[in-house]
Amino acid sequence: DTEVTQTPKHLVMGMTNKKSLKCEQHMGHRAMYWYKQKAKKPPELMFVYSYEKLSINESVPSRFSPECPNSSLLNLHLHALQPEDSALYLCASSQERPGARELFFGEGSRLTVL
Amino acid sequence: AQSVTQLDSQVPVFEEAPVELRCNYSSSVSVYLFWYVQYPNQGLQLLLKYLSGSTLVKGINGFEAEFNKSQTSFHLRKPSVHISDTAEYFCAVSDTGRRALTFGSGTRLQVQP
């Protein structure tokens, strides 16, 4: 069983909709991540939060808006998405110290944009 | 900058045969290396990791990997595979400066009866 929980598991939205993906972990990790994974491709880093502050933004379009309300929660707000944004969105967390860079992944939220 | 190359996109193998999945990395600094497995419609699960110390690393499900600094490789091995090992395997690297992982393109292990 994964200790990183993502909701919803599946989401279908139109290009004008506003929706959010949610991620929760209770391992006391202070770093949290959003990755995007297209079919038959490796995960691509989108955002990294460290101690609830955004530390890495991999030039992600502004229609994706991350939020870290507290050390256990990570959201990804979606607005005016394009069909090419359809993908599996993976949340991960890790400890925030050298040597402990193992990422723990959730099972993902599969997004379909119509 | 760091990068990871997985030389084989697909590896077909018969059940109970040994398997090796290849991974090479490039980085100008010391690295941490990982292998993850992804079953269909699931997230990624850590198989094993190399942070420091012994170059032979043992992981879950009978997998092991050997870190070879001179050849900049971190190949994954299993002496006898099962049908249930059929999945996508990703090699990943992070360095002492950059926190996030960089993934290789993945290797599809297909175990046949």
C-alpha cells in the first residue's frame, strides 16, 4: 500500500473547466513533487516544494497551478487545459536531507482533457 | 547536468531465466542511483537504491544492481524472473545538488511462460 494518496484516480474535464488534483502524505516528508507521465514515457518533473515553498518550477505552463497548504498536502489546480495535457499525474514525497532522496510515489491521477 | 540512458526499450525473457536491464548515467558530480518499477496503471515503486558504500545493492523482489563508477553504469539483475515481474522499469539519478530525480526512458520487461 502506498503512503502517498492521490485523488481522484481518474478525471475527465473539458478545456474550459477548473479542477484540482490532490495529494496527501503522512510520512513527515518536507519535500513534495508533481510529475507528469505520458503513455510509454518516463515521468517528467513539473514542480518541487520544499518546506511548503515552491523551489523548482520546470517551466510549466500557467494553466497548471501548484499549491502546498501544509507539509502533508499538495494540490495541482487545473484551468483551461489542452487535450495534450492528458496524462498520468504523479505526486511524490521525500525527506529533505542529503542522502535521503528516495521518492515515494502515489498511484497517480489519470487526467483526460476533452 | 545529469542524464540517464537505458539502452533497451524492451527486454523479452522466458520465465525462470536470468535478466539484466542496463542503465548508464552521466554526471559531473557524485550521484545517487535508483531503480523503480511501474506496473500497469500504477505509480512507481522503489526497487533499490545506491547512495554510498557497497557497490552491490540488493532490493525487493529478488532484484539487485551493481554500481560501477568507472563505467558509469548501474545495471539491474535478477537470477530468475517470474511472470509477475512483467512491468516497466526506470533507472533514475539525482546528484548532491539537485533534489529531484531524472529518469531514464524506461525498459519494458516482458516475461513469457
